[in-house]
Amino acid sequence: MAKTTTMPTTRSLLAPGRYVQGRGVLADLGTYVAAIGSVPLILADPVVRQLTEATVTESFRQAGLAVRFEEFGGIPTAAEARRVADVLSDRGCDVIIGLGGGSTIDTAKAAGDNAGIRWVSVPTVASTDAPTSALSVVYGEEGVFETYRFYSRNPDLVLVDTQLVANAPARFLVSGIGDALATWIEARAVQRANGPTLAGGMATHTGIALAKLSWDLLWENALPAVEAVRSNLVTPAVEAVVEANTLLSGLGFESGGLAAAHSVHDGLTVVPHTHHLMHGEKVNIGSITQLILEAAAAEEIREFIEFTARLGLPTTLTEAGLGHVDDEVLRMVVEAALAPEETIHNLPFSVSENDLLDALKMVEELGRSVRAEAGLPEPRAPQEERPPVPAARMA
């Protein structure tokens, strides 16, 4: 959603109908869904179905609901949303449940909107802030970002079982942290510009405060939470990070606004070099790029790079597979990130192609120098095996 020539004059906040989080809450899904619809369909990939089917089936049995699963095709394309919507209509469903990661959930929202029914988000990982929002990110068949699709309402229910999150590979949680850290960086920039948010109008003070709270919780809890999840443990730090990644970041990005970090993410999706990265990993490259474009204080940039490197997020072009590419490849990223509809135009200043190109190159230089100064391993290209990064708290 790009900045328009007419400045917004209203303020708006969007939120899901209900948010439920805790260890073992998947066993209560049937009770919550029964209050929303009587003929549900569960969209999930085969791995998630195998992990959750027994719990979901028993939960639905106790709530008097039939269990109907549909396999997610893997990429949140417009065609996949239409296919699932046809299944919903054929089966007479009145609510769809996206069970899994952000791609599954975004497709469930799109299919539910196509079919004119209600939808529920049940993330099994805390890797993005997609579950709470009234939008989907739509990709092409090759995994390249195409557009945002907006809806008139948010999910009726978001339910997060933190034991499922803790059982997933830690990389998912780390990626979610990368996505969520961008929320405050972008929201404060949009606020300075009095720019538009995805909720419509300008940000509310509530939306900005939630974005900042997400940031604060992550700086306090992210490192110990990642350590806990590596051992499949649910600790207070894990609960805090799951809430920050899912609820607070979701409310914050939608009602606070997006800026350059997510535009750079979108640009990175157009080159195959970066397809090994998860959403939040690409967003972290975008966050560093935005801080450079903003001429943020050197110490702020250094602390952000060191913190996210210790978490295992990429902080250099090398880790993104772009360490030795020529300018032609980087200009493809730049051109896509500066498309007229992109949110980089919500910054309180204009960004030229050369500005963004140089900022991307500076990500590599700063990432390497900060890692060296902090005693962290040198960045490795994706085909190289990377040693674990020490997760000790920063000084």
C-alpha cells in the first residue's frame, strides 16, 4: 500500500475477533470453532495434519463437529485460493481453518473470502505475523511476491498452541522474530511521515504502542526463548515471544504501517538466489537496509545487527546468496522494491534506485564489520555449512 498524494485524515485499528494462546490449547479448538460455524473445513499440509489430526479430531468430536481436512498445495497463489474455495462450496462449509504456517493461513483467508464464509487462523509455528491480519500475501507459482490482498474483516479466531510452536524447529521462531522486529522500525517511520497504514487512515496511538511493545518484548526475551525452543520447552520467554511475533506484531504492522523493510523483502523474492530464506529472514535484511536509508545512529544499527546475528538471522548479502552478484542482479531487487505500489514510499523521504542500491551494498559491509567486532563467525553463503552462533546476551 503506497503513500498517496492525499494524506489520510482518519485513524483506524484492526484486530481479530478473539486471540487464544497457551500450551495445549489445540485441544480446545472444537469448542471455539463451534461458536463460529457448524460445517468447518481444515486446510493443512500433510506434515501438519499428521502432527495435529488426533488432537483436532478428538476436540471436534467433543464439540459435535465433523472433521474435514483439505491438503494445502504449498504456495499461496490466487489459483490455490480459488481451488480451495471451490472445495468449500462443494462441501457446504461455513468456516475454514488455516492450520499451519503463514502460507496455509493466508490461503485459508483468501479461500474463505472467495467463498463468502468465516475463517480461523491456527498457526503451528510463530514464524510470521500473518495469522491475525485482514490480508494475505499472494505469490506466483515460482514463489515470487505478487501482491497483498485485503479483506473487510480479520479472522474470527486466532488460536496458538505454544507447545506446537516449541516442538517446531527453532528456525521458524527466529524467522518470526525477524518479521516482528521490523514492525516497530517501520511503524515509527510511517508515523513520522503521517503516512497510511494497512488498516486505512493513519496509525492510532494504540497501534504504535503495540508495535513498540512487540519490539521491547523481543529484545528482552528472544535469545532465551530461542534456546528454550531448541529443547522443545515452553517457558515464559517463549510465551512472550510467541505473543510478540503473532499478536502484537500482527496488530502493529497492520495498524502501524509498513515501510522499507517489507519492500526490500518483496524485492528479494524476485531473484532465485534468496529462495532459501524464510519470510522473516528476508525481512531482517530489509530492516537493516531501512535503518541505513534513515541514517539511524551508528550504535543503533550496530546493536541491531549484532542482536539479530546472535539469533541466527541473516545480516549480510552473503547469507542471502547475494554476496558476489553483480549490480544487475541487485538492481532487479531494487526495481521490485521501488515499484509504485510498494510500502517503501511510506517513508518520510524519497528513495532513489541508487540510494537503495548503495544501502543494500552497505548491509554487507556493516554486517561483516559488526560480526567481526563482536567476535561472531564470518557470514557464510547458503551452500556452506554454518556453525551455530553463540546466543549469549549482548553486553
